[in-house]
Amino acid sequence: MIDGQPSPKQDSPAFDLETYLEQRKALVEEALERSLLVTEPERIYEAMRYSLLAGGKRLRPILCLATCELAGGTVEMAMPAACALEMIHTMSLIHDDLPAMDNDDYRRGKLTNHKLYGEDMAILAGDGLLAYAFESVATQTQNVPASQVLEVVAQMGRAVGAAGLVGGQVMDLEAEGNSETPLETLNYIHTHKTGTLLETCVVSGAILAGAADQDLQRLSKYAQNIGLAFQIVDDILDITASQEELGKTAGKDVQAKKSTYPSILGLEESKTQAKQRIEAAVALVDVYGEKAEPLRAIAKLILTRKN
Ligand code: GRG
């Protein structure tokens, strides 16, 4: 069990999430930049780098680093896994934006991969990133027992396959055009498309640090709660935020006649449900005291994010 420390007292300096995220993001950007250099054939490496280095909040790698540190590990131990998880996330965005899927022209405030490189290259850029994610976590992780690296590789495989992202995407495609999709199916889509990868980020960091099963289970529950809240907020932002704020086309869910939290429960109830999930997540990591400040702060940020 990870030792907790008492919660911060009134006079202890407040945790500065903005600075924390800025510093972590800079470390991740630097590692991603170094992780994928352009070699032959240049066009595919350029397409892979275009999307990988296009910005984004880097929430997934930051979560992975945070739980590794929470469980007594270091940033260095988790960085290859953190980068691999961002590669997987990026490939899922590239494929999601394809005409055969969500058909979007903008992502992260820039043209989507296929708009710039063509559909053929965008499919291959996604494939290249997915394969490289597994190669890099397996070959670049240092100072971690091989059994723990293997467990992370297995977790990542489970997260991206038909039991995770792929399965969620299939259900999402099947639900398109059906504004009567029940909440149960919507929850399946959200937890598989979005929640599973976030959970893998949280759990992978802790596995690399050698966390006990009991902590892994607690952190999994934390992740499931922030995962669903993240996607409820995504549904809300789709109807409340502008294209400039989102960096991608707004109002896509209504356009595709998709069921969403706001369309089923209304805007206010959706906000309440997201808030309840975040409160549950925060309560779950209370036991870790000050060490869990980053996880608590990230959970709260998910609720208030604007993109
Ligand atoms: C994984 C093999 C494999 C295939 C992909 C296309 C697909 C199958 C799945 C779709 C997954 C998807 C796009 C889910 C949506 C997740 C989501 C809410 C993304 C936005 O995440 P943010 O806001 O984005 O963290 P940034 O740009 O900040 O990283």
C-alpha cells in the first residue's frame, strides 16, 4: 500500500496545477520530439510527426507520470510508456477523423492528417504510430523489472483492441444516426472509446513503479470515474463550445444525430453527473494525502476544461 501523508493544512502552500501541467507538458513534448525522428521513407515519418507533435493537452502521458510518482517511481521510469500512450491516443484521433469514421477537417486547431497527407498516408501514419508505441515501451523503458514492462504492454494491448477503443468505436459507428440510443449503450461507448485508454494511462504508471494490487484497483476506479466525466464533458462541450475553443468542428454530435449525455439527460443533469464522477474520483485518492494532489487537481480540471 502506498503511504499517504496528512491532507495539506490551511497554511501549507496550495498545489499549483498550472505550473505542474506546464512543466510536465514540456517534459512530454521534449520526449515525444526525441522519440520519433524523420528517417526513410520520409513522408510517413513526417505524417506521423505532424499529428504526434500537433499539441494537445497531453493529459494521458501526464497521468501516467503522475501515478508512477505517486507510487514511488520516477518520471524517467514512466516516460517511454507515457509517450507510447500519447502515440496510441494520437493514432486513434487520426483514424477517428478519417472520412470513413467521423470525417473531420480539423484537429487540435490544425488540418487533420488525411487533409494534409491523404487518406492512404493517414491510415498508415496511424498504423505506424500504433506499432511504434509498443516497440518503444518495450525497448526504451529503463530501471523497471521486465515483468512490469510486460504487464504494461499487455494492458496497452487490451486497451486498444476490440475489448477497448476498437470495440467502443464500433458501437459508436453503429449508434450513428440513432438519437434514441439508450444511456446504457452510450456508457459502453464512452467507457470503451475514452475511459479504457485513460485507465491504462493511470494504471501503467503505477505498475511501472511496482504498486500493490490494492492500489492498482483504487487507481483504476479513480480512472473510470474521470474517464466517464471526461466524456460527459466532451458531450457538453460539443454543444456549448466554439470551433476555436475546441480546435475541431463543434456540434458534430447533433449533426450526426448521436445520442449524448445532454441529449438524453439534459445539460444541467449532465453537468451534475460529471461533477459526481469527479467527486468520487477525488474521494478515492484521498487516502494518499498530499501525494495525490496532481491526481485530485487533474480530476477537477477535467470538469472545468474548455477544450
Ligand atoms: C486504437 C487500433 C485503434 C484504432 C482506433 C478510431 C478509433 C479506433 C477509436 C476512436 C477513439 C477516440 C477518438 C475517442 C475519443 C477520445 C477523446 C475524447 C479525445 C479527445 O481527447 P483530448 O481532449 O484531446 O485529451 P487532446 O487533443 O488534448 O489530446
